[in-house]
Amino acid sequence: TPPDWVFAPAWTLIYISCVIAAVIGWRAATTASGRAGLIWLFAINGTLNVIWSALFFAMQRPDWALIEVVGLWLSVAALIVYLRPLSGRAALILVPYLVWVSFAAYLNYEVVALNPAFG
């Protein structure tokens, strides 16, 4: 795993990136339904992000978190796909988030695989 000091700056940059992508997407959306879709996707993503953290860290259930991280990854991918027609730049801004969630999923998998209680 990365050193502990990496997590705070990484998540800070990810959240700032999400805000920037959301603002760009909001401004690029020309309809109320386009903006509503963007809000829903970000709300779903935020909810799944909190749930994954709760499962993995608070409840110490990396096995459940491993199942949930698939939804989290898909929600980031959905945001990228949704934003792409609105603004390629906004979609591109979220790619590091997708990479980070992919890395987190890999680490989550390794935790489950290396701990017989969860494997």
C-alpha cells in the first residue's frame, strides 16, 4: 500500500477534480434533464464512495467492500461516459479518480485474498 501520507493529498485532489468536473459539466449541460442526470450520477458516486469507506475501514469488512467497489468503479466510469459528450475536459479530469479506484480495488482484493477469514 502507499504510505499513509499519500491518502489525504490524493483524496483532496480527487474531490477537487470532482468539483471542477461537475462545474464544467453543469455549465456545458444545456437542459435541465442533463443537469439532473449529472447531479444523480455524482450523488450515486458520493454515496458509493462513503459506503465503500464504511465497509472497508469502519466495519472492517473488506470482503463486502470488494463487492461494493465494483459499483463505485462503475459509477466513476459512468460519470466519465456521461460527461464526455458535454465536455471532454471534464471527463478527462475524472480519469485519475478512476485509476485511484482501480488501485483501491486491487488493494482491496489483495487484502481479501491474503486473509483467510475473508478469502
